[in-house]
Amino acid sequence: MSRLHTLTGAVATLFAAASLGAQTPHVTAATPEQAGAYLLIVGSCHDCHTPNWVESGGKTSKDSLMTGRGVGFMGSWGVNYAKNLRVIVDRQGEEHWVKTLKTADDGDGHLPMPWHNTALMSDDDLRAMWKYIKSLGPAQGERIPRGVAPGKAAPGPYIDLKTVKPDTVKKP
């Protein structure tokens, strides 16, 4: 009888280990909002989506968090501006948020947004991000320009992310 108990225990342990291994890694915290706050910081989301985040070393007012930036990023994709995510969260539900970040906005997403990274995130983490942004309250901040296709005039200031080869740099 003890062999049966040992075998049953071993099988149960293997199934438990297998089910744990099948879980998608995700951040845990006391609340989903705390997990979301953490993810937005370590994922560098604030770098683009919070005005003056980088310049202030992350010391910005709560009112400015996730309100977008009026300075765009220009590359081969044209010029894109980091959206006011508080407006986005106010307009779309949690399910839509997860789908957008998993599918690069149904394939319409452009660089420099790291869609390839958000597609790998767990649904739990993406939901935690949504919940944290939602907890910040109603949207505030300046109106963010819409992105433009390559060759079109940018509607606002931008950072040029073009690659320049050293041999093409003009020397003084």
C-alpha cells in the first residue's frame, strides 16, 4: 500500500510541477495597480508617454503621468507621437487594451513603440498596466499630434532617429 501512496504522490507532484511550468510569467504585487505601476517604469513606458520623465529622472507630478508627449519620433516609418494613454484607457476597455498590445494595434502599430515586446507580455501584466493607468484618473495634458507617413510634414517637433553612418558625417 505504501508503494501506491508513493507512486500517487510522485504523479501528483509531477502534474503540479507541469502545471506551474505552463503558467505564463507575470509580475505579482499587492494589487494589480501596483504591478502595473512597476511594469510601466521597468518597461520604460514613461520615457515616451510621460512628459519630462527622462529629463526629471522620473520625478514628475501624478497629473502628468501617461499623458503623452508632443515631441515625436521620426524614422523610416514617418513621425509618430507617444499617445496620451489616459485618453486611450478612458475610451477602450481592458479587453481592447490587451488585444491592441498583443497585435500591434491590429498590425497598424508603428515604431518606435516596441510592439514585439508587448506581444510577449502576459495578459495579467497588460491588464495590470490598464488598471494602473485607469487609476490615475481622467485624461489631462496637451493634445498629442497624430503621426504622419514618411515624407509628410510633421505636425509638431520630433526627435530624428535616422541612422547615420560615420563616413557620411560632415567634418567641421
